[in-house]
Amino acid sequence: MPKPIQFKKLLLLMLLFSSSTNVFSQTIEDYIKNQWQDSRYINHKDGTVTDKKTMLMWKRCSEGLSGSDCLTSTAARYTYKTAIERADASENKPFATYSDWRLPNIKELGSLVALDRHSPAINSTLFPNTPIDFSFWSSSPSANNDNNVWILYFSTGEDTKSTRIEHNYVRLVSGNRQLFISSVNDCDVLPNQKNYIDHEWQDSRYTDHKDETVTDNNGRLPLLAPMSAVAGRMSIQAGAHSLEKNQKGRGLLLGGAPGVDPAKVVILGGGVVGENAALIATGMRAKVHIVDKSEERLKQLKDMFGDKIIPELSDKTDLKKLVTECDLLIGGVLIPGAEAPKLVSKEMIKTMKRGSVVVDVAIDQGGCIATSKPTTHAEPTYIVDNVVHYCVANMPGGVPRTSTLALNKATIPFLTKLANDGYVKALKEDKNFLAGLNLCKGEVTYKAVADVFGHQYVPPSEAIN
């Protein structure tokens, strides 16, 4: 009678069987169209395959494996550095007469993923015995962490990031290097890898259309208006909160209380930001001053709010006195596409009351308060000369649902026109839409932007022709 197989030996046999060729475990889903059939590839019968769709030539076997079915030897795993060195070695040790093998970028590697199958998610006839227990390296470092690199799991076809010191598999590629864009800039890669990533994202590749500079027939900015309205309303909300004592403010309630005067709010700029800030401030019963250079605009605001506001023409008002006496100062001045003017100096800030608050909505354009610097929603405030400064650079981001719905309502008609007509026709037929063109084919097409950054200005009508 044969001896019973010991448990450890049985376990070893099970592991060996489960780790054998992946063909037996691959699952193909019929409900997904098969776009990775054998006919898509050219098998050169020399250990290489060309993808006719991408025109990239690949090694059939993962590094370390060989043979017609990639069953000879063992798939090797490398750190990122040694993976690069493995690719570099092909210059002195050609494979199938080619010596330009390299690590693929993450987009190229992803082009091998067959979405209709898994375990492995790749054509296993052309790329047999593809390991699925660990991931494969790409040449694409992470843009936000230089220690991480993009990798791809062929078990599921999903990509993620790995530290450079991890050990992963390698599949090398050759051929057309300009088909896919790497996810990183060439300055982020290792020095000996620079020649493997082409610089395809230069300025001339892009056309930049800025929502905030699109105009209407009255010279207003319809696509900037929704976010300006949100920011204007939030400015009073944020300012009122910052005035509280536990936020290091003066400890004032914006609307006062029975027998207690309300706080004094000064709003610089009577545009969309100023109008919406005034809407909330007057609703909270604050004493509101609006400063603007346009007498006509101040008249409109007066008609809108009546005696709830005090209009101040900038040329005829003592701005320093207003700043000194206010409890909450709102900076809402905008020059489309250009840096905001500094209306309030450092000296003026020093004269403000202890615990008073500045909310600089114009910080996206550099700010209109000399002591302003960008902050975040996580840490929105800081103090200069005992004055609380709230300078969040993306205020509408604090209320994303409201902001998204408001912005979508304004932008969808323009986006539909772009999608239906293409950008050239859409811009040529609408001068207001054309006003939103900032960059085109490497040229700066918005004068204020060109002036600020010292670039040559090219009229947008010339750039798109």
C-alpha cells in the first residue's frame, strides 16, 4: 500500500499547481467586446510582438522568462532602479536584434490590458505566463511624490503607485515612443531615464480657453459670475465666523443685538463679488459701505439695496478712514485676466482695530490687500498686526455642490457649442467666446496675461487661423 502523502508535501503540490501558467485561471467575460484578439498583434516568432493598434513592439515574456511559451526559468522582480538598469543593458545586449528596449510609461503599459478578461487581464496567447502575483513597473514617476512610481497589476488590469524600493516585474517595450503621453514631466525622472520619455507637453500643444475671461455683449463675465457670486456670499459668512472670539476676532456679532450697534463692513468693489457680499451682509443687518470707482454702478447698487448700503465713490472717499473704522473688510476687486490692484497698504492694516477681519476674495488674482497671501480651507486664516486675514484661494471649493451646480448652469451652453462646432468655428462665430482664449499653439492671446508675464501678445483671431 503506497505511503500517504504528507500534509506539507500536499500543500507544496497545491501551491505549485496554483502558480503554474496563468492560462488555466484566466477568465474571459462574453458581455464585454473583445478588442484584444490575436489578430490585433503581429507575432514575429522571435520573442517579440507588435501591437498593430499602437505600433509598439513588446517582448512576449516578462524579464527573466524565456522560451516560446515563456515557461523557461523564473520571472524576475526588480526595484525601480534595477528595472531601469535592466532596460539600459539592452544597448549592449540586443534582443531579437533590437537594442532600444525600455520601460513603458503607464499609458503604454495600460494599452496591453484586455478589459474583457482577468487573471491575467492580457492576451495570454501572445503574452503567455504573465505573472499576476505582483505588479509591473512603468517608467512614470508620481507627479506628487518623487518616491513613488506608477505600476500596473495584470491580475485585474488596475494601476496604482509603488515606492521605488519595492520589487516588481518588468515587461520591456520598443518602437514608437510618441504615441502615448507619459503621466510625468521629464524633469521628474531619474537622470539615466530621461532619454526614454519624450517631451510632448510643451505649450504649443495646448489651446487654453479661460472661462473667467469670456464676455457677454455688455462686457460682463458670465462664466466667472457664478463663482464670484458664491465667493462673495461666502466672504461674509467666513468673515462673520472669523470675528468670533475663539477665532481670535473681535468677538462681534455682525448684526449686533438689541441695544448693540451692528458691525461695520467695508466692501471694496461693486461687481458680482461686492453685490453678493452686500446681499448677505445687509441680510445679517450689518452696516455696509461699498466702494467702487463707477458712479453708475454705485447708483445701480443703491437702487438694488436702498438705504441698507452706503455707496462710496473711490475718488471722493477717505479709504484709509474707512479701513481704520471697519470691523470686516472685504476685498472684491477684479481686473479680468490681470493681477488685482493693491488698494489697501500695509500701513492701513496697522491702523485697523485689534481682532478686525480681512477677507481677500481677490487672492486668486494676487489679492487687493498688501498683507494678503493664499491660504487653504484646512488653514484659512493667519494674523498680521492683530488683524485676522482670511485668504482662501478657492473659496467656492468649500461648498462644492452649490458651486458645481451654479457653474454647470452657466458653462454647459458654451461647452455644447464647443463640442458641436469645434473650437475654431465656435470662437470665430462668437467674439465674446473668443475673448476667453488665453493660449493657442504656444501664443499668449489675452493681453492682460501677456503683460503680466512679459510675453508677446498675439490677437486671438490671428492665433486660431
